[in-house]
Amino acid sequence: MSKISQTPAEKRAELVIAKKVEKAKQKAHMKELAEIQRKETKKRKKRHSEIVKIIKADKPNQKVFKKEFEAFKAESKKNSAQRVEKAKEWYLNIDEKTPSVNKHYKKMLKKAQSAEFDFTGDIHFENVSYTYAKGTPFEFRALDGTDITIKKGKITAVIGMTGSGKSTLIQLTNGLMVTETGRTIVGNYPIFASMKKINEVKDLRREIGLVFQFPEYQLFQDTIEKDIAFGPINLGAEKEDTFKRIPELLRMVDLPEDYAKRSPFDLSGGQKRRVAIAGIVAMDGNTLVLDEPTGGLDPQGEEDFMNLFYNLNKEKQKRIIIVTHNMDHVLQIADEVIVMHKGRIIAVGDPFEIFGNEELLKKIEIEPPKLYKLAYKLKEKGIDITKHKFRNVKEMAQVIKENKK
């Protein structure tokens, strides 16, 4: 049967009804969105109120921390006479009193008369918190009352999914960020939430070298040696001694000594990164903090840098703290692994304990190293080596061989 044709009036009526239905749907949708927004705003305000309460509750602790810090400085200054004598002795043994030597001597005297701190010990995070965009619709709690100790002399990897708080945590180590609650203690130097200004920030950053992803973008001097020397000289090192160390530093990062006079902008990306890291190492600090240091490099470049960081730890006794998404690198060099999830520490252990825990890796949505992927497949076949220790193919093969006996 053929469809009965509609009259113009019927067509207009049908169009009016369709528009009313569409308008009703749109109105219902906008009402739904408004309700969702209202609920989100309510949740955000509640969360913000909780953060404010936590910070307020921590204020008595901050008063205690400040009092302890002032007492420590006063005690340390009592021994300043010995440090002043050492500075004077150094100056008297300098044959040529150049303007740069005189300037450096004044800095030495000023430092000798101040409190003395040791930044080389363990790094303690005590109830540290941090909120981005506080009080705005974009408020995000990156750290939520975190407690952890990063040991001296170790290679420590910090892992977790994006937004878990890894980068925020490591930026508390050299005062780039300051916690909202609690304190970070570097050796015996505290950085507490109520600290308005870090007077010893140069000493702190000389000891804790922070290397961001793509550090080569920080290069700006016209020669490599000037770029390497800029950091330590700016933080108070003696100019002549700093430039004398340039050849050693170039060798350390596997660059030829004759590169010193070249422009850093003539180098490849990997070579620029080596120069940037040499500049951090030049400050002669005890700790190197690395945030995704191998991003953008080819596999060979990644391997070279992992070997560099490993050697800096084993040969130069530098503490290495590394944030990375590459679990193969973590397995390769880490002594200890800190697992972060939603601003908190949920696990700490050696790489074998962490990667042997399949449920933990699923929870933080991180793929295990390639060797552990194979180990899990072997486990399904009845060969369980996930509780054994291995970092490379050779060690894994030996574990499999022993497991079959």
C-alpha cells in the first residue's frame, strides 16, 4: 500500500511536536548537567574544606619544627670559630690574591659564620602534602600525607601511574616546592611547611641536583665549559677550580675533553643531555634527582644513560633518585623501589619484591619489565620463578635452570 500523503497542516503540526520533544530533551540534558556540576562543586568544596582542616591541624607541629630549627642553628653557630679559622688558613695559603679569590674568600667567611648543615644523610618525608590550584575548580591533591625515607648511597626508583605524585614528591627534596603539611628532612636540614624562605637554598641545591625531562633545553651558554661551570659558580664555587674540573666531568659523561670550547648547540640531543647532566654533577652534590631522564632517547642512548647513573652511584657514591615509566630501567639499576598511588606510598621494596607482585602492578596499571612478563607466562606453564632475583637474561636463565632441578 502506498503511504498516505500528509497535508501541509499535518506536516507543520508534526514539526512543532518534534521541536517540542527536542527542546524537552535538551532541557532535561541541561538539568542533568547542572545537577552533575552541583554535585561536583559540592564534592570539591568538601574536599577543599578537608584540606584546609588538615593544614590547620598541622600548625602546632610547624611551631615545634621552627623552634627545633632555630635551636639547631644557634647550637651550630657556637662552633663557627673553627670554621672561620679554616677559611682564613685557606686564604693565607693562596699565593695570588685575585679579585675572584677575594670574592670567594668573603663567601667562605660568611658561610663559616653561619650554621652548618649536613645534606648527605637519609631524606625523610614526614606527612608531606601538596595541592595544585588550591581553591579553584582544578584543585588536585598530588600528595596526601605521605611518609617515606630515601636512603643515602642508594639508587631509588619512584614509580606509579601519571598523577600519582611522583614528580611532586621529588621536587620537595631541593626546595623547588615546599610541603603544605609536615616536613622534608634532607640529612639534618628540615624544610617544613611554614618555612617562608629557605635561606640555605644555594647549599641545598648544590647538594640535591634536580634533572628534569629534556634537561638539554636548559643549555644557554656559548661554550660547553661555560654551561657546565655556570651552576657551581652561581652557587658559590671558586671559578678557577670549577673550570679545572671540566675535562674530568666531560670524561665522566663520556664526551671528549676537546668538546669544552665547542658550542652546546652543535651537539646531538643525547650529547646535549650529557652536558646538562655534567653541569648538575659539577655542583658536586651528594644526590642526583632525575625525572624521566631518558625521555626521547633511542634504546642505545637510554642504555648509555642508565650505565652513567649506575656508575655515578657505584663509583662516585652519588645517591640517585629516579622517576621513570620504564620498568626495564628500574629492574636494571634500582636498589629500592617506591610505589605511589593517588598521592600515597602503597609499597616499598627491592625490584624483585615489587615486580614479583603481579596484583600490585595491576593495581597501579603498570606493565612489568619484559623479563617479568616472560616470568608470568612461565608461571602459567607451571614454572614459577617470580620470587627469585634476576636483573638480566643470563641471571634469569640461571634461575630457570636451578628451578628445574
